[in-house]
Amino acid sequence: MRDNFNYRKCPDFPNRYISPKKLFFFLQANYSDCISEVGTSFLDQPIYKMRIGTGETKVLAWSQMHGNESNATHAMLDLLEVFKDQPELKEKLFSEITLDFIFMLNPDGSEKWTRRNAIDIDMNRDFLKLSSKEFPILKNIAENGEYDYALNLHEQRTIFTSDGENPATLSFLAPSMNHEREITETRKKSMAVIVKIVEALKTEIPNQIARYSDEFYPTSTGDNFTKMGIPTILYEGGHFPNDYKREATRKYYTLALYEGLKAIAELKGAKDDWEKYQEIPENKDSHYDIIYRNVKLNTDHECILDIAVQFKEEIVDGDDEISFVPIVMEVGDVGKKKGWKEIDCTGKKFISEKKFPKLDAEVDFRIE
């Protein structure tokens, strides 16, 4: 990696699931000099902002707006671990920028491993109504902080690829500010940062970086921050082959976070090479987790079909790890869709108490 960046995983958080209470205790115990409580959630859990750096270019970033998207929180924790070992990287970077990082904007959803908050509001669609208790905290900070850039940090499902074959392990977006998807000067600044990130990582994960659709969403965060004049970069951590726990994604997300901050420090609002953003392939919805091919059902008439399955992530109370529950998503002809795992069931038996699988239900059959 450029700059002799030596990735290190924060040992205090080995699993994909992060307990809010454990995170809060860790931040208070290790970074009390640079964190502050900026508000509380609907269930009165604290929300912390960390400030690092003294540079003139100000960056606002936040993680786990969606509670079941922990990679960005991991990336920041891992980046802090890297800086312990390589303080020269931290000193160089944060002499140019000042980073305000809001950890776990949705601690209630994070605790239950759900996308939405405790009252089922999607904060990424709450910019106008401000129905949640948590989102106004972020909006107020953004409106009053005079930020030069914003990093909107998320994860995406395993369904996405960069080219129909390779998983979109990382995707980025310079959000639109109107339905016309006008390429404004603000968007060009975001595009320039994304181009630098992609250039830095394309040899690390070749053919596994994409850009997200820039369809305009009037109620979403990134689109409205762009409309406010803050160049906003959307990060989406995605699938890596045979890595449902997202260990590899976590590593590359950390590298991408570092490269994004470094690009901001170098560009300082410049729009160098923004045109190359359009060369990044757009996300394709092309995959299921598993496809059973040529399944012969136990029906009275000849019935051979495909069964597509997607994993649903669940957290078990008292456990610190995610379980993956297989759910039937499609039965019949799955079209051109592919599976990260494909099983040819030709000549095998469909064994179940039912004659056929039920959509949106847990897999209750086996193939022998």
C-alpha cells in the first residue's frame, strides 16, 4: 500500500457486530481527550463525536446511520490502531485536515442489528421531516460546522457486482442535488476525491470497485448535503468472495477511508481528474447468495425450476456475532441472475415436508 500503510485490526472489536456499550466504554477509556457527547438516541444511549487534527480543511464523517452497517465504525477503529503503530502517517494527514467523526449515529439500531432506529425510522430518509431524535444531531452539526467535505459511510448488500461477475467490495457515489443529476462544481469536488481513492485501491481489489447509482432522493442525507454545498462522498462496503463476516471488506474499507482523507488533504477543494469518475463501472444487481439449479419438486406434474436464496443477518441476544439465515427469494426462472454459490440439483431429490418452497420464508428443505 502506498505510504507504507500497514493495516492493523483493532483487537478490541474482532467481530462484525459491535455492542454500543462496549464501543462507548472503549472510546471513554482510550480517547477521552478527543471525544465529546453530541446527543443521545431515542433510548437515551450516547452519541459521540471524535475530533482529530488541526488542519484547515474540515471533514465531517459518520458511521452506522444504519445500525446493521458496522464496517465504517470498524474502519475508523482500525485506522486509529494503524496510527498507534505509524504516528508519522497521522501527523502528516491531520496537519492538513480536521476530522469530526460521529461514531454510531444509530446506537439503538446498532444494538439490535437493524437498519432503522428504535421507532423504525430510516435516518437516511429523514432529512426533511426530522422525525428521529438522532438525525437532527447530525444535521445541526453539518449546518454549523463550516465543513469542506462530508463522508457518508454505509454498507451494501451482497447482490451487487461491479461487472456482473466480480463483487462490488467497495462502491462510491458523488450524490446528485437534483433530479437532472446535474454535475455541479460541488459534485466535481466529490468526484475528484473518489477518483483518487479508486486509483489507490484498484490494484488491491481489481475489478471490485464500482459507483452507486446517482438517482436523486429528495429526502436523503447525501443528496441534501450536496445541495447545501458540502462535497459529499458516499462509501458502500460490499461483498468479498467467501467473506460474509466482511473481514476482507473491513480491511479495504479502512484503506479507502485513509485514502479518502488523504485525497481531501491533497486536493483541498480542487477538482483534478473529476471526469474519470464516469469511467468507474456502475453497481449491477446481479447476484443471489445461493442458487439451486434444476430442482425437481414433489408435485403431481413435472416441475423443474431454480430456487434463489439470500442470507438474512440476525443477532442473537447475548451473542457478539451475526447469524446468517437462508431465506427463499425467488422460485422459478431466476433469469440472468447468478449465485455466489450455485448447486446443480439435476438427478437429486427435493426433500421437505412441503411440496414446494415458500417465498420469503426460511429454507426448510434439503437436496440429496
